[in-house]
Amino acid sequence: MTARMDKRFADLAAEGRPALVTYFMGGDPDYASSLEIMKALPKAGADVIELGMPFSDPMADGPAIQLAGQRALAGGQTLAKTLQMARDFRKDDDATPIVLMGYYNPIYIYGVDRFLDDALEAGIDGLIVVDLPPEMDDELCIPAVAKGINFIRLATPTTDEKRLPAVLKNTSGFVYYVSMNGITGSALPDPSVIGSAVGRIKAHTGLPVCVGFGVKTAEHARAIGASADGVVVGTAIVNQIASSLTADGKASAATVAGVETLVMSLASGVRASRLAAAE
Amino acid sequence: MNQPINLNSFREGPDEDGRFGIFGGRFVAETLMPLILDLQAEWNKAKTDPAFQAELKDLGAHYIGRPSPLYYAERLTQHLGGAKIYFKREELNHTGSHKINNCIGQILLARRMGKTRIIAETGAGQHGVASATVAARFGLPCVVYMGATDVERQAPNVFRMKLLGAEVKPVTAGSGTLKDAMNEALRDWVTNVDDTYYLIGTAAGPHPYPELVRDFQAVIGQEAREQILAAEGRLPDMVIAAVGGGSNAIGIFHPFLDDKDVQIVGVEAGGKGLDGEEHCASLTAGSPGVLHGNRTYLLQDADGQIKEGHSISAGLDYPGIGPEHAWLHDTGRAEYVPIMDDEALEAFQLLTKLEGIIPALEPSHAVAEVIKRAPKMRKDQIIVMNLSGRGDKDIFTVGKILGMEL
Ligand SMILES: Cc1ncc(COP(=O)(O)O)c(C=O)c1O
């Protein structure tokens, strides 16, 4: 599997702290600003980047990410441009793993083989495709793994013991545990409940388990990071971007700076969870 | 593509993964996957459970009013001067359309599964009304997602749903039509997995919905087949139905699929014409893609973003189509043609004046195709058309377009 991802998680394990995984929507609100945001993420303390691929019909996303996708599409973002964004990012950063996250149809229309070749060449390390459960592995997961791109699966509270092995079977890179039954942007459930779910998954796999959906603050990141190998933050970042835009939806001076401040705070959260865990 | 192929049977799909050829499947978020597997298991049991079938039949007869008549449209036949035209009168069903057939079936499944809350999406509001109706009948709370644009143009149905005790949630995302309502219903389902049953209104979505909706609607074709044999002593030459998501069409088509001499024609919404963006002809002008849990023909751009589509009729305003139709199209077993808004509107008026039947705008598209085809056929030939719903809900829309004071 792509070395960047495994090395990053191995280094963090050695450091004894969880990863901060940050999601943003590629092309929101425009290509140039979005690329600046992407470059700012690792500098502010993000360990893994989830690069959102906008889709017109994001069935598993709440209003914040829906609107971010609409802004990106209105700004002319396409899958080809999202790949280009990764390529541009890789010119200065060859260490931070990039995971593309989105829905299947734009990939299907781009062409699976061509997409995987271009993604590999652009420096993509993994894929999260929300509407491809294990039952659909032939579509993209198996071809991706064959080419050396991680396929990161979502496990959810409805994924019971019986189903978990199937969900984990072709998963690589890390497992993304969705903290609740719901859409992105909902409220965070009780961290202790999440902790036991993470333990349940870890009993079945040696892969790192990252937890997302509902993590918004440094305190959340610290609490979730106590049991998980990584903490995913998406809606909070997307909301931060949205709140910085001018009345006509353009990026402002505060757009990149606001993301930096938020991510620095979240980064302090995951770093504090090491101290908490050591106690 | 669209090369006629010869299969022993066109009625055996889908396979166990929910595929009709390359179409169909289960493209859903992991959260929903266990739910649709449960539904499939329950459906497999119910299908062969005599008690389930008996209850379905009983409610069909006494609550819906089945069988619906097969009516010989004598005046329209004379007017067009060609093939004999029969209407399968689904508009006479309780709640005014074929949608109730599916809703009764699914609410019985929901009850078997111990679900206590019903959600549905609706376009024209006919499925919303039918869902609200069965929810009332079985004493379950019901939430209906409806695009904000449709809430406006189908106001009488919104009022009906509210009277029936349903909560109507307008959806403003996207263009506020059926596809957006379906996204929102899926979001609700992902959030309320324990108690909620998603009552999908058309033969689309992830497996097993396309199959089970088809099976609940196939009563239309089964009756029509028996009725035409009784009336004419033979099968029809052509079966015609309007296609939105495809439930009324697959319902009447399916029992005829293996009758090789019966020509099958689905009518899509051509809107304002296929040249521009303002139509909903997914099969005629779309391409295969993945949306709402299945692979099928979609209206989409070069980047795989789904387009909004347009039709004068809210019930056809969906940029996709059920996967079985995509397969019937590609195998050449059925033919799909577009009808424009203005043609549907003319057909609506003609049927009203000649037969005293006010059709819904959706089947008005099928009527328009009948108007084109019947004169070119011999007088001893027979067309059976699915008159899927009545037009009460549409009189305000039509009145406005025709500039009539209401
Ligand atoms: C009367 C009527 N016919 C047809 C349709 C189209 O749906 P389907 O293609 O699933 O039959 C609708 C949808 O609302 C409808 O109300």
C-alpha cells in the first residue's frame, strides 16, 4: 500500500498520539483559495488530508457539506481539477497522506481505470467512497487496491459483529468509524460509547481506526483521541470557510487564516490526548 | 447498445445482487446496508407467505378497489381512426393513482418488520398522499419529503397529506424537486435507522426496492392481461405507459415481457424538447451512472454531476429511471420515447373532452403517444395504456398554463 499512509500512522504511533485528519471540499469556494487551504492544513498541524470531491447529490452529508459542494461546483470544480489540486499540493509536500472522499458517480463517469492511474500519479494515497459498501467491491475497491491505492471503508454503529469482517476485508490504510447513524454535521455522541465501538473494531483489525462525524472542537478531538488512532474533522472546517466568505461568496483574507487557527486548536486537542492517555 | 437480444425470459431479474444486466445494485452508505439486507430477507419471506399475500389481496379488493377496470375508449378510438384503445383505469383506485398498490404492500412489510415510523419522498404528491393514507390506515406517523417547487405546484396534494396526518417537509436543496426529496429522505433514513421504514415510491433505489415495488405494481399488468383476454380473446399488440421512476410502467409491462408479440412502449418526459436541458428523458438523452442506490440511465454532465431536469408534470420530473427499464431499453425489449410538455397538455384536453376522463399530467404523456401511434395501426389492432392517475391534482397547473380563471 502507498507508503505515505502507513509511515504516517507508524510515526504517530511511535509518538503516542492520534492523527488529526482534516476534511475540506476541493474547490470551495474557488480553486486557488482551496489549494491555499490545503497547503495550510499540515502547517497548522493536520496529519492526514481528506480532499472532498464535490457531488451534486451528497446523500450522506448535512447542509454544511452540501453547500460547500455547491459552492465548489459553481466555482467550476471538476474531478479532474480535484486531482490537479492534489498534484499541485504534492510539489511542496510529499509526506502528508491525501485521501479523496466523495461519491461514486463522478469517478464512474471519469472511468475507473483512468481515475486510478491519474490518482496514483497525482499522489493520492487513499479513497473513501461513501456509496460503495463491500457488496460493491468489484466496482472500485478491488481495482484500487490492485493498483496500490488504499480503500478506506466506513464502519458505522449499524455495522454489527456479523458484518464487520466483510467491511474490514478489503479495507486498508485505516478504518473510518462513523460515530453515529446520521449525516455529517450532526452532534457528537458520548465519547465513552465511541470508545467501546473503537475497541470492538480493533478486536478485528490491526489497522488504525479513525473516528469522524460530529467532532468540532479541540476538546472533542482530545476526548475521542483518547481511544482512537485518529480524529476526523470536516464540517467544522467547512463551516469555518463558509463563515469567512464575503457577501457574494468569495474568499476573504480571513478564509485561509481562519482554517489555520481552527486546525491549530484541533491539533492541540489531539496532542493533549496523548497526555490524557498517559495519565 | 439497444441491440434486440433474445432471452428465454425477460422476467427473471434481478439476480441476487439486485442486478438487471449492468443496472441496479446496492450503492448505499454502510449505515443503510444492514437495513436493506433486512428488508430483502423480510421481503423474501413475505413473497411466499400465504398470509401476507392474502392480506394484500384483501386490502387490494376492499381498500384500493381492485381490480381496476379495463375500459374500451370508444370515442378516442373512433376519433383517431386506428387501433382499438383500452385504458387500464388505475386512476379509479383509492387516492387516485397506481401509487397505492405499492404503498399497501410496503406498509405491510414495514409492520412485519416492527417499524413504527414511515418516511417517503414525493414528486407529484400522489405517492406522498398514498403513503400518508396507508400510514393513517395502519396508525403510523409519516413524514413526507417534497421538493419546495413541487409543494407549490401540487398544493392540493400537500393539503391532502396534511389532512391525513402526515408531516410534509419541503426540501429547498437543489432545484427542489423529486431527486432532492429523495436525497433528503435518504438522509432521514440514515439518521433514524432503528424505527424508520423508507417507503420508496417508484421502482428505483437500491435493491430490493426496484424488485419489490415492481412486484407490488405487477398486479396492474396481471389484471390487464386477464381482462384483455376476456374482452378480446387475445393479447394486445402494444402496451404503453408513462415513465417517471418507472413504477406504473413496469407494473403493466412486466406480465407481458415474455409475450414476444406484444410491443412495449415507455413514454418519458420530453419537457420543452431534448435539445436543451429542460426535459427528463433519461433513457433517450441520458447515460448510465450511479445515483440513489442503483446504476441506471441518468441525466448528467461530463463530470458526473446530476442535472435537474424539467417536466410539466411533477411526477415525471426525475433525472433517473428504475434500473429494470434501463435494462429493457438496452436489451431492446422495450422502446422508450419522449413526449413534450405541449403534446401532453393537448392529450390531457383531448381525453377530458372525448372520454370524460381527466387524466393526470403523467399518463397524459402516454395518451399523447397513443394519439401518435393509434392512427398508424390497423383497426383490428389493440393498444392497452396504463391510465396511472387522475388529473384533479393538476387542474390548477393546467388552468394557469391555459390562462383560465379558476
Ligand atoms: C399518476 C402518476 N403516474 C405516473 C407517475 C410516475 O411515477 P412512476 O414512473 O413510478 O409510475 C406518477 C408519479 O408521481 C404519478 O403520480
